[in-house]
Amino acid sequence: MDDKMSNIKYNISEALELPKDLILDLPKIVMIGNIQINISNHKGIVEYTQEVLRVNSSIGIIKISGSDMELKTILSEEIIVKGNIEKVEIIS
Amino acid sequence: MGTIKAWNFLRGYVIIRVEGLTLERFLNLAASNNIYLWDINRVDYTLLEMKVTIRGFRELKEIVKKVGCRVELVEKKGLPFFIYGLRQRKMLGFGFIIFFILVFYLSSLIWHIEIIGNESVSTQEILESLEKENIKKGIIKYRLDTDYIEYKLLMEYDIFSYTSAEVQGTKLTIEVKERDLPPDLIDEDTPCNIVAIKKGIIEKVIARNGKAVVKKGDVVEKGQTLITGIISDEYSDIQMYVHAEGEVLAKTSYFYQVEEPIEKTIKVETGEVFERRELKVGDRGLQFIRGDIPFDDYVEEVREVRLFNLDIDLPIKILVHEYKELEPKIVKQNVELIKDSNHMKAVEEINKQLPAEAKIISKDVKHYVRDNKVITHVLIEVLEDIGEKRLLN
């Protein structure tokens, strides 16, 4: 049922060229080089240290590794991370 | 990004340190409660440093209770705290207010009175008459009635045809225009004489009123009565006083003498040049002196060396002072040329003295050569009205 539903949503967003992150409730991860990462549509922070950041989302946990990482802002819909980013993993 | 920083500075924010074990939960709760946190840094495993607005800081207290961590305030930043700090330093604020009051007060005074356009009436005199009305340096400009000043000056001095008073900043500018006063006219009913204003030989007397007392060929001196306003009857002793009127044309002469030496010493450049350089920055100059000028007599010429071939006025200039040696040299002039130029000069001088309506009768030019000089005498005879009305005494 859920699969069917998301399939329809996907097709609609594809047909109407609507942003999929909104229709399908997916996180949107934007990287600027290796110095900044913006994660919108997240579901909370699981872990934060200067080396590791784990963020919960609808597709699982997004794990960002690096060094000297700093949270520039935290809002209920967006997280901006600054620092030296080395790895982005999605653990579902 | 800069605007956000400025906005945060204006609203004020605090840097806090949160200590606890479940710091991620703290962050998530803050985010879901719409508390804006920024520049979050994990200092230690149990320590988090971040910035939060003043309002956010108050709202954080609830979350802190829920999560069970400790919050420490590190630093207060921004304008609200700065103002609060100022409020503690009362004397500073007091001085600030006094400063503004002083500036405002001093700039509302008249510090300078300038008077433009007066020629025959001295500035001092106008200032003194203004002072009588309590208009002087140091008065408050808002109490000044410029219309009144204009009116007063116009009333007090007949010679002013126009006055304007204007306050510009702390300066009171009074502009006046003087009129050319006509000579004192004698009323047509007042008895008067006509007297000579200069020496001359009478050519023609037309007495329209009164009695002519001089005739053609008479030599009159300055101040002599020409047409009298006192008419006496031959048969009675009664004297009548009338307003004498008429024209008295007389031959008058104007003389001017010009001297010009034939031999003249003029200074000639010898070709010897001594140079000095000067570096000029703004108004200050720095001269590079290389000994004294070795000439007794010289002319100075200043020439600018352009650093770059640009058409702009740079504040840095290099000036070259050139001192050119001069040597006196005796030059013998042409006598005929001197005569001509003397003649011209003399006529020009006489023309300045001649009244506009005078008619030239004759001109006599004589040249003498004496003591190595050409002396030119020019005598011009003219016909002019020499009469002037004067009250009977």
C-alpha cells in the first residue's frame, strides 16, 4: 500500500516537475564543496561531535564524517554544517 | 550573511555553554521549539558551546529542565547589553548629554557679523549702530529679527538703497547697496548766487534769473560771484532776493607735465642661471638648497616638473626655481619717441580731469630737453560751465 502510494507520488512529481523532497518527504542534502552541508527535511540529530554527525531522516540515518565540524544553524527544517567534510553515508 | 550578523548584533545574543550527556536531545528539542541556535560547537564530549538570542535563552530554561543539563553563560554580546553597560556609567551619559547641549547652544549663537557692500559708511560704524539695538556677537540667532535689521539700517542710513540680513550657521551676513547721492540741490524758491568753481576767463554769461555781475573777458577766481541773486533797485534801497539761474561759460586751462629721462637703466638677463629644486606635498614645500644664490640681482622663475604625463592636479609636485642673473644696462632712448609718448600720457591725464561737457578750444604742447630728460608741457584750453549755485549768506 505504502509502496503504491509513494509510486503514485513519484509519478505525479515527475509529471508535474514538482520537487520530490516535498512530495515524497525526502531529505534534501546540498553540499558546497567539502566545507558546508545543508540538510533540509531532517528528523532530528542523533549524534553530534566534531568528527561525526548523524542525522535522522525518512530514508534512514545520514552520517557525515569529517573534522572540525560545527553546526552553523539548527532549525526544525534545516541543519547547516560547516567544517571539513570527508564522507557522507546513508545508513538505512 | 553579514546582514544576519548585524541583525543579531542589534538584537543582542549570548554565548552559552551547555554541559550534559544527552546534548543531541537538547538540540532537537530546541529546534522543534523554534529556538534559533547558531554556531554550535562541540568543545568536549559533554560540553557544547553555542549562540542564542536573548529571548531564546529564556525559552531554553524549560528544555534544560527537561533534558537535565547545566547551562553556563559565557558572554553577552550585542547592542542591548552595550546600552545596559552604558546605563551603569551614568557620568558618561551625562557628559554625552552636556556635549550635545553645548554643541547645540554654541551653534545657535552669532559668532561673526559680516558686512558687505559698504563703501562710504565704515563697517565699524554699522556694527556700532547695530550694537545699540543689541545686535552683536554672542547673541542667540533665533531671537534675531533680520527684517528688523534691514528696516533699521535703511532708516538710519539714507545712503543705503538696499539692505539684506541673512543668518548662515553662526554667521550674520549683512549686505548693503549704497546709492550715489545726488549733490545737494537747492530748492528753486530759495535765493542763491551762482559762483565760480574754478579760475577762468568768462566767454559768455546767460543769466536766466538774477543779475550777471561779470562780463565777457573778465578773469574770475574760484569762489567769485558770477550771477547774483540780490537785485537792488536804483531808485530805492529795497533789495530783492531771487534764485539765480543761468550758465556761465568760461575758458579754463588744464596743465600737465611729464618727465622722462633719455638714458634709462634697465635690467638685462646675463644668461647665468642658478637652479633650486623643491618638493611640494600639499601646501608644504621642501627646498633642496645647494648653496646661496650667487647673484646680487636676479629674477625668480618657478617651473613645475610633471612627474607623470597626466592631466590631473597631483598633490605632490616638483618645482624648479630658476634664478636668472640680471645686469643693469644703460639704454639710450629715441628723443622723438619719448616726446610722442609723453604727449600721449599728458593728454590722457588731462582727459581724466575734464568734465564731460567741456569743449576743447586749443591745445599747446611744448617739449624741453634738459638735464638728460625730456620734459613735456601740455596745456589744454576748454570752454565749460563754471557756475555753481550757492546759498546766500
